[in-house]
Amino acid sequence: MFTRSRNIRNFSLSNGLSRHRYFRPRRVRRRFSRPWYSHRRTRPTVGDLDSRFRNLQGEYLRRRETIGAGNDGSDSDEDENEQPEVPETDLAARLHVTNLDLNISENTKQHHTDMYECTEVRGQKEAELVVRRGQTFLITITFNRPYDIDKNDITLLFSLASDESNSSVNETIRVAEDKDTSYKPRRWGATIAKKGDNSLTVEVFSPASTPVGVWDLIVRTTVDVENGKDLVWQYNHNDDIIIIFNPWCKEDVVYLPDPQWLEEAVENDSGVLYQGTHDRMGGSSWYFGQFEDGILHAALHLVRKGFDYKMTRTMGKASKVARILSKIVNSSDDNGVLEGNWSDSFAGGTSPSTWTGSVKILKKYMSTRKPVKFGQCWVFSGVLVTVCRALGLPCRSVTNFESAHNSDKERLSCDEIFRPNSRGNYTNISDDSIWNFHVWNEVWMSRPDLGRKFDGWQVIDATPQETSDGVYCCGPTPVSAIKEGLLNIGQDTAFVFAEVNSDKVVWEEHVLTKKKKQVSRNPNSVGKMISTHEPTQEPLVGLQRLDLTDQYKYPEGSDREREVVRQAEAMFRKDNLEVDEEEPPVSEPLVLGINDIGDIIVGNGFDVKVNATNNGTAVRSVTLSVKVAYKTYYGVVTGTAAQSKYTEKLEPGKSCVFTLSVTPKQAMMRPRDGFNFHIEAVANVKETGNIVTETSSFRLRRPDLVIKGPSTAKPGETVEVELSFTNPLPVLMTNCEVEIDGNMKVVAPFTDNIKIGVISPGQTWRKTIKMSPTLFPRAQRKREASFGLESDQLGDVRGSYSIKLT
């Protein structure tokens, strides 16, 4: 729930007429002799009303400061023009508001927000109104007597609320009485939609540029005229109105015309995050949970925090909000949601592979207001999806396999620099790296600041890799600009372009002179199988992958793709004039290839086969070094599993296969690296002095956590679900536990964290628990839970379970 220090509106009248406080605002001497708002004269402008509203705000703040200092506000040293609270006898004698109904049920259905749990009563929590900008909503104002249109007038005062400071974003709306609903697209509006005996139903319009956030509502009513001056009473409504983005509204920059993508990128509260390698990828279910109670308020808090609690109309600009969210989801600069950790120790926190959803992370952050430990790229992406979708900003998670991380700032390429040591072995000393995979996000919006051809999906990334404008954030950059190599369009486009379409360049560095010689340039090594979750509600984990590679770049090796890369490199060099032109790579007919290892499950060893072929016309004397190294998915080599050196003389046109075996014991030495391996082959050709390299990534497959249960259930019904897992390792699995998240909730006495203890080699562990589908989101007919098993010897074991509601 959004909390903050309330102003004087929380005080009650002693006669119990209303829980809202009335007071008589400062009277302003008028230019008109007739009553204010009379139909027989010219009405004041909105600017006049806004000026008076600012005067009223000053009174609020002075009274609030008095109350905050321990005073009840009744001291006699107030401003002589400030009127005290309206006496109850005066209130009873004149027209006043007795109630304000936000028509939550009707409004939320019209605004596609009835899926938010906060829009209904939850125990002691009252229902909250969530509406989308660019669309009208209804409020019903009830008075103690009939409202007289000829004598009375209404002004609505909306203020963007903050939990840390006073708002400077206010809207003053005079309620029109002519039922004209032709609102101006860039201005707030209100008109009387229906008149009852003692009530008015008012239609309110917020423009599609409205800042997203929590809004206060005040109703000012002209009730009488005394001595030629207006008597205006004010009703401060206690309940907030939450306004978010509207992807259903054509005037909103986040308008998304595709109904399938609306269901997926806005309404789907679970999905799949893709990991692994490009040829051995896996899909892990993830619970976004954007409709759960507390998550929308967490997202709104992050927006306020991201803007340093300074209420600003920039909160209505989707591109600015998206960039702010990419900054605030990580904790690197301003104690945001998640603390990144790419070490092999997660003491004092939770291993990133343990998380199965965003809800627990966001709720823990909101309860402690401290960064949650720990996250890595897919966790940052999952949380960012949740926050964006909660705010109505269409968002999807995207995985780029063989993702380059260009860190040298000098070249657009991803470089490998090999330097020989005293034993003649070559070591890569470059700071650049190629990750097995990296996960970021795309948000959908039009870009009037860049031009219509850059509308659509925009890349943002909350993983703190490199700074942008001095802080750890990334984007938004149009996917279309990345494909065309337009590095000057959007923000951080060069960095993302390098991730998906840079060339991998291999260099040999001389030990003494440090001079580099280009060995090879591979245009096809980076950016493979770029994937997201296909827009479907079917809960088939991993089977709904949608390939986005052709949206990020032209076909590899095509003339257009090469032209784009050359154009991007030229643009990058123009911004880095100190970089010298590169010499072309040396020509060497010896070719190396690493054979596909196949699908190997953890607990087993594997063989690496390197094929060397002499495509030249002369004999080649080759010294080949083959190494299998332990490597994290983010490209850091942590040790050597096996290595060997071979010498062979190859006749022209001949080939030779070299085999290096990795035993099961060697393969299991570094479980914290996720059973990822880096295979590196370096050949030194005696006749030419050239080196030839070939590298590859490999990952052992983990078995799944098997989940069985009924396929259908009623909302709130309790069902039995069986979990089972068989230990594939030849060793004991210790400190085993299962984490559960989703809108299939665990029913007591069971909990969403199951402590298993140990599982012996080959043993099958089983447990039956009770679960129940949540009532929310009501419009969706599926419920899903994500499961993750962790242990000291084997982690990141996933499973999922889903049902359809009947």
C-alpha cells in the first residue's frame, strides 16, 4: 500500500458527518459583483483556478508543518487570512459533499485493470482505483442536499502524490455542465455525466501524456456568495487514484495494436526466460506476478525513487520512465532493487539461480527498502518485466546467445588477444568476452523524439554491465536502429549493436613489442538465436520460443549485413579518432574445427574432438594445444578441466582428428559455474609462424524437476501436487531445497520453501504438497507455479506446473 504523511484531510469532524475534513479556504477578493460560477457571467480560466489552488496548497503545508511539530493546528498564530475548520453547525446548514464514490468496479473493467488484486477489498485493505491514462473514468459525488447547477459549481484538483516530498504537478479542472465530451487530447477535462437527487456522476478525462503515479483528489464546491465574494468549500478525498500507461489507447505512445502481444507483454503474469547455449538452450519458467497485491505500488515507488522523489511531468514520458527503470532495478548507483553478484559465493544472500519469480524479490525490497541479494542478468530481466507490465508499459524478456561484451571502448569488435607464455602455450588476455547468453528487455513505444521509423520495440537492460551517462543503465534504443547500425540513434545503441552483431577478431600479441597481428576475423560468432516468449497463453515451458534474430540484424554474411557492420564500425571510429586502421588478417590454409559433443547429462564425462585440415598446397607442421576450461556463462574462465598438446605434420588436403577426454570427476569439479565449459584449440604453424584458433562453448544438461498434478481446478480449490527428482550424480547431493513461486499458492502446513536435506546417488526424492489457484487475475484462466531445486553439488534445476480454471 502506498503510504506517506497525509495532510490535514485525515482529521474528522466531531459530529461524525464525514471522515474527510472540510475547511474554508482563504477568500479572494473578486473582480465580479455576481456570484462566482454564475451562468450569467464569464467564468474564470483554469489558470485562475490553478493560482487559487496553489494558494490553498500553501495553507496545507503550513498547517502540516504545524501538525508535524506536535501541534494540533489550533494555535492562534495562524495567518490572519487563513480560516479555521468549518464549524459543524455551518457545515450542516450549507451544501457539502458527504461522499465520493470512485466506481472502482465499473472503471477497472473499462480500463483493463480489474486484474490487479488491489482493485478489490483484501481483508482490512480497501479497494483502490487503478485507471489508464488517455481514457475517461467516472466518479460519483454525493451531497447533503440537491446540487443546484445555477448556483453551485465544482472544480476538481488532482495532485501527483509523493511519499517523500510535496508535489509540484497539479491539475485544476472545472467540471463542465453541458455534457460536452469532446476533450482536448492534451488537456484534462471533466463533465457532468448524470445528475441524481443528491448526487452528480462526473466523467473525468486524463490525457495520454499524464504522468504515471498516485494522484490525490480534492473537490472544491462553490456553495454560496457572501458580501460579493465566493464561499468555496473543499473536500479532500482520502483514497488515491492510480494512473498508469495505456497500451489500448491510440493517443498513448505505448499503444500496442496487436491483441496477442497485449495479452503477452502486458497481461501475462508468467513466462519463460531462455538460458544455456545457442545449441543447447533451455527455458526456465518465471513468475512475473505484476497483478499481485503490493507489486503495482512497488513499481510506482521505483518510478518516484528513480526520479529522486521529484514529482515531474517527465514521469509521463515512456522513454524516460523506461530508462529510469533500467537504472533503479539494479542497486549499483542508488540502492535499487537487486544487487548483482557474479562471484562463486553468495553468502549473506540468495543464489541468483534460486529465484523463480519477481514477487518475492520486490516484496522483500519494499519491506526492507534495501537491495535484495543477489541477481544476475535473467533475474534483472524478470524483475524489469514485472515492473514495466505493472505500470502498463508493454515489456518482454529477450535472450541473446553468444552475446558479446565489448569493454575496451576502442573497437566495435569483440577481441581475443593471444599472448604466448614461456612454455609456448597461448593465453587470451583480452577484457572482451562472449557470454553463453545474456538476457535484457524490450519495451514497446512510439518514438516521436527520434522519428516514426524508430517506433516499436526498444531495448532496455537493467543488468549493470557498463555505465551510461555515469550510471549503470542501458537504453532505450530502437531495435530497428540496431539492425541498421545507426549508432547515433537512441541511447547505448553501440553497446547493444556490439552484443548482437560485432565481429569476433583474434589477435596475436608479440611478447616483447606488444604489437598485435590480426589472426582472423569471424563475422558469424556473435548474436545467435535471439529469443523471447511467443505470445501464447499455453503453459508449455520452452516450447513457445520466438526467434527475433532477423529483427536485430540481416542474415549473417549477406551483403546488407556486411554493409551495416562496416557502416557501424566507421561511425564508431569517427567517435574514437585515436584508433588506427586495422591490418587485414593473415592468410593461413590450416583450418580447425570442434565437433559437436552432443547431449550429455551432468554426472558424466565427455570427449572433445578437434579436426585440423590443411587446405593448402604445402606441408604444414602443426603444434596443437587443446584445453577444456571451466567457464561461467558470462565468459569468465575459472580453471582448467583438461588440456593436452599434439604435434602433427599434415600433407596438403589431409585432415587429422585430435581427442581430449574429460572424466566425470573433472566435469564435476566446478558446480558453481553451472557446468559450463570453454573449449579452446590453438595451432602454431611452423612453416609460417602463424597461429590458428578455434573456440566453442559446451554445457552439461541438468535433469528436470518433475511436477505432477491435476490439469484443471476451480479458483480457491485445493489440489495435491507431487514433486520428484532423481539424483544423476555419483555423489551425495547436500543442502537440497526447493523454492516455489507463482499464482498457484502452497497451502498450509506446507510452505513455498521445502528443505530436503540430502539426496543419495541415484535416489529419487518425492514429496506431495497441497496447492490452490489464486482468485486473481480474474480474467485469466490459467494458473502456474515455478519450481527451482538447489544443492551444493547441482543447482538451477527447474520445473513448472500449470492448471486451467474451470
